Amino acid sequence: MRFWTLVAAALLLANVWTPQARADDPMQIKVGFIRQTHSRETISILDIPAKDDGLAGAQLAAEDNNTTGKFLNQVFTIDDIHLKEGDDPIAALNTLLAKGINLIMLDLPPDQMLAVADAAKGKPVIFFNTSAPEDSLREENCRANVFHIAPTYSMLADGLAEYLIWKKWNKWFLIQGSHPEDKLFGDAIRRSAKKFGAKIVEERTYEDTGGGRRSDSGSVQTQRLIPVATQNAPAYDVLVAADESEVFGGYLPYRTYDARPVAGSGGLKPTSWDPSHEQWGAAQLQNRFFKLASRGMNARDNQAWVAMRVIGEAASRTKSNDPKVLKAFLVSPDFSVAAFKSQRLTWRLWNQQLRQPILLGDGRMIASVSPQEGFLHQTSELDTLGYDKPETKCKLQ
């Protein structure tokens, strides 16, 4: 045996014989992740983003994919590019493309996401939006090479509205922040009120005057400020906050002038995922994530997990890593993905948004899940959440 080993080594050195790749070498499914830094000052110390925010969910899903991949001779890997402030996302894209990576998850603001998608137009690349909730990315600014995992502002607002209407809390007092993303969520709440027959009895704006959110807004100060900001409102059932910038929404519960429930960006929040969710087998996923990351799984983690599982489902069903083959399967009637949310999830093919239930939680437990009982749709009850096909402005190109 030693003799033949020496002979093979000698042939290799002499360039007489070159070993060929084995037929049973595993298929490589390489996935890129371009993500932004989430470091920001938050109201609560519990909400400070982890360094692996989002990435940890993708890593867990890669482990899940590789469990199945052992039987299908497939290996899933993630090439993570964590952008710092000022970094060019197009350069990150080119780095991944140079490595032959054409399945890419994006955790970027809308303008950067569109720039990356446009830079790859005409190339065999599929992007997965794991964080941006802006409806415009699925409507007038939709792109054919982007699939959206994160729910939209309209889906979140509709999920909350269905529950409030089911509770017969039909009179809403809306407080909106002063930042652009606050306005987008506020617009979605107004749309939901009109859609489901709620009445917004008054609207107010909460101006962000700057300063440290925790250092300048102690309990004594907010205890005095919030009642003044919410007093003398017409009779209402629930205060709905549009504060995606996390300036004031977390301070509203238990501090409003009137004794009323709070929902939206504070109190009862609509979300794609929450660390307290445990129904439909979710507790098993939560436990595995905690073992991996030593923290609870948040919405951004879960959306990245779902994106990676979507890729795994497509690769396992098609036995391919070709993006053209994978996309053909994604938009076919055969595609669906399980996500521990009561039913398998599918795409809205007119804008490539993932249909999904919306969880309603307060940070401690899930109060309800939308769509609510009695809200019907001719195709899917999930399409009661967000823009439906007759309303879409998307023209995929």
C-alpha cells in the first residue's frame, strides 16, 4: 500500500496525473449577506442590537439546511459582509459576485437596496430583503430580482387593525413621530383605519428634539411629559403610536393622560417574530437559537432565518444551485416554506412579497395572531394583510 501511495505522489509531482473532482463531491450553495450596522441608542437597554443581529438567524438556518443537505449531498455556507457607516454596498456586491455568489440576502436601507438591485440587473442574481418594511420597495419601486421576506408597514398595520376591530376598539388616537419612517408607518395606520372601518379621532405629532434617549428621558421626566402630550384628546378606545425611530413609543404604556391601551410602536406591537412566540413548534426553534446566540430571536433574526430556509427549500427541491433554476421554482405553484407560524408561507407573485401571519405581542407574550377570524379573502386570508393584487403598483422588470 505504501508503494502505491509513493507512486501516486511521484506522478503528481511530475504533473503526469491530476486527480479529478469526485462525482460525489457535495454541491456548494454559497449565500452572501450584506448587512448594515444596527448600533443605535434605544429607549430600553434590552433593545440594544447584538453584533450578530440578523446574521445569527441566517447561521441557524444554514445549520438546518445542512442537516437536510447531508442526505442530498449539498453544503450551505454564508459569506457575511458587515458594512460600517460610509461603506459602499456596491463594492460589497462586487466582492460577492467575484466569488461566484449569486444568492444574496440584504439587510439595507431602501435606497441602498435599490442601488444594489439595479447594479445587478441582467445578471443571474437573486436578492432577499430581510429587513426593509417600506411598501414602495414592493410597489412603485419593485425589482424583479428582489424577493421580500420582511413584512411591509401595511401588513403590520393591517395585522394590528384586524385585532383592534375584532376587539371593537374602533376609535383610535394616533400619535406619529417626526422622522420619515414614522410617517410611513403612520400612513399605513391611516390606510388600515379606512380599510377596516376604524375612526381616528385625533392625530398628533411627537417631535424628536434630539438628546440621549435614556440619559435625557428618565422616568421622572417622561412621567411628566407623556401625560401632557396625550391630554385633552377626544374619547378614544386605544392610543396607536407610529414611532419607528424608537423615540417615544416605548414610554407611552402606563404614562398616558387617559387610562387607555397602547398599540403600534409601543405596547401591543405587530411583528413578524417575537422571542416569546412558542406556538406551532416555535419553542423548539427558539431554544435552538438561544443555544446558538445566547439571546432571544428577534424579527430581523427570524427574517434572515426564513430567507436562508427559502434558499434551502428551493435547492433541495430542485437539486440545483443555479439561480435561474431556483427562481423558476420560487415563482412556481409548488413553492412554500414552513416557518412555525401556523401555515406554510408562499409568495405574492405580483410583487414577490412573502405572505405571512403577523404576531401581536407586548414583549412578554403573544396576545394574538392575524389574520383574525372573520376577515375573509377569495384567495388567501393572508392577503387581507397589506396591498392586495388589484391595488398593486408593481410592474416587475
